[in-house]
Amino acid sequence: MEPRRSPVYLITGLILGIALGILYAWVLVPVETIETQPQDLRADFKEAYRVLIARAYQSNHDINRAEARLALLGDDDPVRVLSVQAQLTLGEEGQESAARALGQLAAAMQGEIEPVSETNNPVQSATPAELSNATPTPTIEIVTPTATRRANQNTTPTESGGPTPTEGTIIPTLTPTLPPTATATPGPPFVLDSIQLACDPDIDPPLIQVSVFDAADNPVPGVAILISWETNTNRFVTGLKPEYGLGYADYQMDPAITYSLRLEDGSAPVNSITGRLCEDADEPYWGSWQFNFVQP
């Protein structure tokens, strides 16, 4: 029969293990405390941080505090980053209020709007009947061409998208045609205020340019626009080009195609949008259409 061994060696090993563990953790490789800055956050956490800042701004309207908080993210162009995130957020289900908050903060930082909140938004507080009664009569300024030009069209879509026209020769017919017409829809949150043919030879290819303003004449970012032709429909939004205004958006058009345009939130459609020539230069060129939408 073997004699019983003393458990002292187990206790000794335990003590040595604890001592070595403390020596390693506290002396050899101590824990380092590192402060993480907002600019070091992951991209999705930064997006959530911007939404929180935008919602806080909606509550307190403190633009200086909002700008100071955004500066912690280290964005090179905070206004553009907010505008782009607003457009991307707009396409996510249930995130319309977050997109609006981001757009309002971007507009306020650019000095284009006074502080507003969703609670005093005239569109949300007005009834459809009130909006219908307040609908202004659109004023249309159209330059009608009187000459004929033969042009070869081989256009490449811009970033905002657009149809790729078929290569070949297009002979535009310059017989008088009706300007784009709007079909009335009761009580839209935005209404067509004016249509104008913009003659600028530097704009090539021509554009469909849309500007959206609220009841206080402030540009509104994050407004989705639907443009249709034949069996196709594309979508573009305001605010992606803040250098032209936060309520601005454009779409490259093919002068040989007839388009229909409306705001996604229910504005009256504008039909019969097609190419029109400008004659203010030695060589005629295609003009761009400008559409202004306002809140009643």
C-alpha cells in the first residue's frame, strides 16, 4: 500500500501560478488605456453618430454645438457627407425622418435655411384640402425655336443616370409644340411653380434641372424625383450637388425622347418634356429645362 502524498505541492503550484500571472499582467504586459475618438469609429457607427447629432439639432437648434460634434468625426466636407448620407438613408424603409434631419442640418450648416423642426413643418401640419386651396398657378417661360438643326447624338449618361440614345442622325422638327404640361393632383405637398428653358451652350448634353423649395423659399434636400419615358422609370434626389444648392438635382436628357416628371411624394406630373433648340448663338444648340417646385 502506497503512502498518502501530501497536498502541499498542489497548494505550492497554485500560489506560484497566481504569482506568475500577477507578475505577467501587472509588470511585464500591463493593460494600456487608450481613448478612442469618434473619428476612429467604424463607418456604420459614424453614420449613427451623425443621425444622433442631426436629431439633437432638430431639438435644440444649436448649430454651433452640432458643428463641434461633427468636427470630431474628421470629415473633410461635413455638409457633403451629411447630404449624401441623407440620400442613402432616404431609400431605407422607415428612415424618412432621419433623412430629413440630416438634410436640415446640412442646409443649416450651409446657411441656406433657418432652424426648423419637424413639429412646425408646414407640410405636416396642413391638410390636403388646405394645400389644394393654396396651390399657385404655375408661370411658364418658354423660348420657342424658329430654325432647324441637324445633329448627331452619341451621348453618355452622367452620374445621375439617363438613357443611352441610339447612335445615328436626329433631325429635330421645330414646328411649334406645346410646352410641358402639368396634370392637377389634389393637395400635393409640393406644386410646380415655374418651367423655363435654360439656354447655356456650356451645358452639353442638356439637362432636366429640378429645384425644390419649402414655403419659406428655403431649398429642400432629400426630395426624390421620378422621371419616366416609354416603359422606363428612373429616380434621382435633391441635395447630391450642394454646390448648386441643397434643393437642386439634375438628370441628363436625350432631346429625341419625351419624358414625364413628378416628385415621388405626390406632386402633379409634368408631361411632354422633350428637346428644344436655343437660337441665341451662331450655331443652334439644345437647351436644358428648369423646373421649380414649391410648398404652398
